[in-house]
Amino acid sequence: MGRVVSLSASAKVAGARRGGVVLGPRPPCPLQPPPGGAKRLRRPYLRTRAIAGRLLPAFLIALFADPALAQSELAENQPSLSFTRANFHVVVDTVLLNVAVHSSDEAAASELRPSDFEVYEDGIARRITYFSPTNSPLSVVLLVDCSKSMSVGALEEAKRAGLKFVRESHPDTQFAIVTFSDTVARTLNFTNDRTSIEGALSKLTASGGTRLYDGIREAVEHWDGAQNRARVVVLLTDGRDEISETGLAEIENLLKMSEVTLFPCGVYSPAYRRLFMNDLKYYITPEVEKNLNPVWVLRHLADLCGTQALFTEPGRPLEQALGEIISELQHRYVLGFEPDMSLVKARYRSIEVKLKNDTTARIQARRGYVR
């Protein structure tokens, strides 16, 4: 039986409605979410199967399920369809990539088509089956550090920057808010109601310790109510992890197995900047996880997602850093490709994205994933 990697049939239809182009035929029966909403995301890619004809005798399926139906010419590129005699399955296998293109010709870089891109998985060219142009609506989680150390002006700066980010984003972009301190809380579920978003941000207060990794896990795993295919987490924090139950290795694996793009922003005091703003992996000895340099951690996690960690500094407030993220998101594409389905055992697969006719452009995208 086939497996869905990240994009269900219903999600493809929804993606097309929101600016994404599915390069293949519309499935015969769009899937609907189960009553009560989507289940919690515990696996890296959602696996959805449209199954019909369970109660039909096998000979009826053999009689009416003509394999030629899978050869629709509705589009040049199509998602994979598989058929069995006992059951009828529509299986769509897609890995999604959030891709930024930086070129000397910014106008041309914002008007690219699917045919302009090449995607390689482990060095082998893959077919692009989904495409969403720049400046499309997103689903964004604002992940805000509300630990006690944020109380000295940093949280107010984060709230102001968050409000600016919301107001300058695409009008159909959805936002959810997750906070972390001694605990992790989903303060606001996904909505594009700007009044609700701004009200939730304004009520944030600071107290307690820092569950940074637990907060990232909550933001990356749970997307109930998210309607846009491009999924982004914007992290605002001023310190290092202190009391999480989740370890860094778990976060690394989670990001490798996820289609979420993380943009970390560090809001550090002058004392923390002197301590952390360097290239060292550990800011003190011994070299154990609790002594990891948080600046190194944020840069490392951004690198896994094909983004760049941003940090405040004199003359560069958080509002400016988030403005850079908004500009970046407005010039990012979402590409989907069909992975190699012949390998069953989960392993790391490298990814490379290229432009066919511009070798000078700088491409930012995740460099691999686990499946």
C-alpha cells in the first residue's frame, strides 16, 4: 500500500485554492478531516488514505477500476496514483520545501515558475508536483519566550515587533501564539482575525523559567486549524533552555522530519551578548548540553530549516529583524516533489534546489529531511 509523506489529497485541493498550484489532476474524492478536527501531529508527515470500495467484492473492483484512469492528461506533471484489486487507494506522495531565491534581479526572482526550478534528492532529479508562488498566505506560529528574564523590556519589545509582523503580513495569513516559561501554553489557536491576534499578544506577561525546547516541540508538532500549506514558526527568545523535558537531539530530528520552517530571533541583553555572541558551541565548560551556547543553538536550528537566525543589537531592534523575515517570506516559494518511495527504512535524505537558468542566484532551502 502507498504512503502519504506530507500532502493529503484534500490538502492539495485546499492549497490550490490558496495560491498553490497542484501539478496534477484533482483527486476523485477529496478527503475530509475527521469530526472534532485533525489529530495531533506525532509523525513527521501526515499519512492519509482515501479508501473506497471496502465492501465491494474484488471482482467488481477488477471490472470497473480501469488503470487507464490514472493516466489523466489534465496536467503535465501529476501526483502518483496507485490501484489495488481489493481496495481502491488514491495516494499522493509529496515533500514540501520552503525556498528563498536571492538574485541580483529581484523582480525576476519573484516571478519564477515551476519549470525554472530543479530539485534533487540524494543527487537524483525529482519531479515537482506542487508549486506556490511568492507572497502567498502562510500559517504562522509566533513562539514567544515569556520567562522571567524577558520582563526587563524584552517582552514589550517582542510584543511590539509581533504586532508589526502581523500587520505587515499577507491579509490571509493565519497566526497562532504559543508561549513558554515554566510551562508551555497555546495562547491563541490559528486565526486571521487581526483583532484577536493583537489582543492575545498584548496580554502576554513574563514569569518563571525557560522551556525553550518544549516550546519549539509544541509549535512544530501541532497544526490543528492551520489552513495554509506553508507553515512557519517565528521564535522570539532572550536566553537558553533551562528546564525542558525535550532535548536538542529530539528537536533536530523533529525539524528534519517536518515541513515546518523555523525563523529564530534572539533578543539578548548586553551582558548576554558578551557571553553568547560568538561561534563557540559551549559557552562554558564542561561541554554538556546544559552549557550549550544558545546563539549556536539558534543558528544550528535555522540552518536545518534553510533560514538564518537573527539577533538584536544596538541600532537593530527586534522590529527591524522581524521586518527582514517578512521580506524574506514574501520572496519564498513552496515547492513539492515526489520522493523515492522504494526505500522503506527511515533515513536522512539530502536535498538540493537549483535554478535552471541562473547559476548566480543564492537558494535557501532545507538541505535534507528524514523519511
